[in-house]
Amino acid sequence: MFYGLSRLIKKILPRQLFYRGLLIVATPIIILQVTISIVFFDSLWIKTNKGMTKALVNEVRTFIDAYDNDENNKDYIIVMFKDYLKFNIKYEENKSIPKINSERWFSPIDRSLRRELKSQNLTYSFDTSSYVNLIDLKVKYKNGYFQFFIPRERLTNSSVRLFALWITIPAFLVIGIAIIFLKNQTRPIIKLAEASERFGRGENVEEYSPSGALEIRKAGYEFERMRKRILKHLNQRSEMLSGISHDLRTPLTRIKLQLEIIKDENIKKKLSDDIDEMEKMLNEYLQFSKSNFTEKNEKFEIVDLINLLVKKYNQKNIYIEKTEQTIFNGRKNLIQRCLSNLVDNALKFGKNVKIYQFISKKKLIIIIKDDGPGIPDTEFENVFKPFYKLDKSRNKAKSSVGLGLSIASDIIRSHGGEIELGKSDMKGLEVRVSFPI
């Protein structure tokens, strides 16, 4: 029960910190204002309004009784009520009380007046909305009716508007100040989140300057230290692999020169094949060592990139099944290298390759399928590890060092995307790549 209630509350609550903070500040103020308003209207305004309405109806009743019992001074009674009670009274003889079109049941004044008039057993009709400062009250008398024009102030207390004004303006003022302070407090968090997101996508992030509260500053300092450590690690890895690859090229060049003096063609061919394989491995090492942070983002048409990639292979067994015109913001050369690695991998183990590209739920989806032997489900995670070679099912690429999928995965995740493997409907491997757009 409590778990379900907790989930319901989480769904109702806003997700952003700013709105949660605003809710924490504004909710007590609103509850306090509503409570004070209810207490005020119940204990003061409604009771005061009820007392004023009851006194007014009693005065009307008194006038009718006095007018009915005094046969000689009826005009004097009307003048007296006008002078002392501010009643403008007119007697409409041989007329029936006109019916009102609608009754305002939502108005406290109307409800109180209606209740008190009924308690005096009077036949009546009144209008509280046609005049700004007057209330039009009609009460049946003999074969006609009295029409009373009564000042509205006799039924309402002007302090109510002042009270509502003074209780509302400070509440909005406090909430407005809270919004300004919350904006200032959440802005450093938003900046830190944006910097983390950009860094996670592999974009160039300038040195982050922490700001805001102490805890946020501490998080900002730790992020900056982490960013520098990661960049240092990537640079060291790139320099190490580049250095190793460069150093190995020198002895390979000398070996190539020495091969020319070998007369045995069989031995010469075997050694040459081994050297070619080593050079291919070194090229893959260099490709893996290239940092994703050196290239800047640019906007380009992903369909043009796919068409250019397929055209480069110049093979009829690569089919573009579906494409949608999409402008993508990313590192173009890295995306091209990623797709090239995936297509190379598909062509290496399969005869036919199909490419799909479309938009789904604000994501760019690229699917590459082949009809090769596929990969066992248990090896889906392992094949993304650097230098991991799968020999059981896809063992044709003896010269591969197991970096193709690792490079592709690094490029995709550096753009904030995801890569998933699965079984294709061509009975081979299906690679599904998704990028946020």
C-alpha cells in the first residue's frame, strides 16, 4: 500500500529541482493563506455579513409594520427612513413583483439576504448586481410592492477587499522572491549538468568554473578534477598506442627491405603475409588511439553520409532499405568511421547487408543487418571489449585484433547514443544504433 502511494506521489511531483523547490516554498504559503482566509470568512466576514443582513431585514420589516399601522403619516415614515437609514423607498400600487431571471447562489450576500427574508415570511425579489453601490429590493405589500434602494455598504464590509488584497499581495511577493532565489540556486546545477552532458558526448568543454552554494561548488570542483583526469588518461592512452605503433613500423620497414634478398619465394610470401597482418593490426591500433575529443561538432545530413559510405564499397550486396532526411549534430568523421566499421564487420561475415535509418521518439535510429553466422547471445557484451576476438562463430577474420566494435561503441557513446546487438531477420547479426537528436 505504502509502495503504491509512494509511486503515485513520485508521478505527481515535478521532476525538476527548481519546481520541487518552488513547491516546497509555495505550498506552505498557499496553505497558510487559504487557512487564514477560511478562518476569516467563517468567523468574521460571514458572521458580520449575517448580522448586517439580519439588521437590514428587520429595518425593512419595521418600516412595513410602521407604514401599515400609521394611516396619517405614511409620507413622513418614508422621509424618516430616507434621512436616517438612507433608504430610497417607492410604493408601486396594483403591480406584482417582477421575477428575476437568475439567482446568484454563489454570492454570500445573496444567500444571507435570501435566508433572512424567508425567515420574516416576506414575499420578495432583489437584485444585487445591476447597480454598483445599491441593492434593489422589492417586498410585496397588499396589492402592490415596496421598492427599496439600499446602499450596498449596509450589507458588505469594505475591509474584506482590503483584507483580501493585503493577504494576496504579500503571498505573491514572497513567492516571486522565492522564484528569483531558486533560479539563482538551480542555475549552477543546470550549468554543471550541461557541462557533464557535453563532456559525456565527447564535446570540447572549457574549464568549468564552479558557482552557487558550497555543496554545488564542491560537486563542480570534483567534476573539473574528474574531467582533467579523464582527459589526461585518454591522452596518455593515445600517446602510448601511437608511440608503440610508430616504433614498430621501423623494424617492419627493415624486415620488408630484408625480404627482397630472400630467394625462396615460399618463405618470402609467408613472411610478407605476416608483415601485412602486422601492419593491419598497427593501423587498427592507431585508429583506436585517436581521441574523440579532437574533432568539433558540425551539422550534416546523415542520409548523404550513408549514401557516400555505400558508394565507397561499390557493391551490389549492400542495400539501403529505408532512410529519412535528418540533420545530425555530431563529429562527422567519427560517425563515418563508426558506420564504416559496422559495415566492414557485416561484409566480413555475411554476403548481404541491409541498412535502415529513421527517426523514432526523438532519436536517430540506424540498423545494419547481415546474413552471416551471427553472434551468440552470451557474447553480446564481450564483443565490445577492446582486443576481444570471437573464434567460435565469426572466425574468418584472422587478421582482426578485435577493435572494430570497440571503436564503434566508443564513438556512439561519446555522442550520447547506444548500440545494441540482436538476431536479424536475415538469420545473421543485427546492430541497432540510436543517437539523441
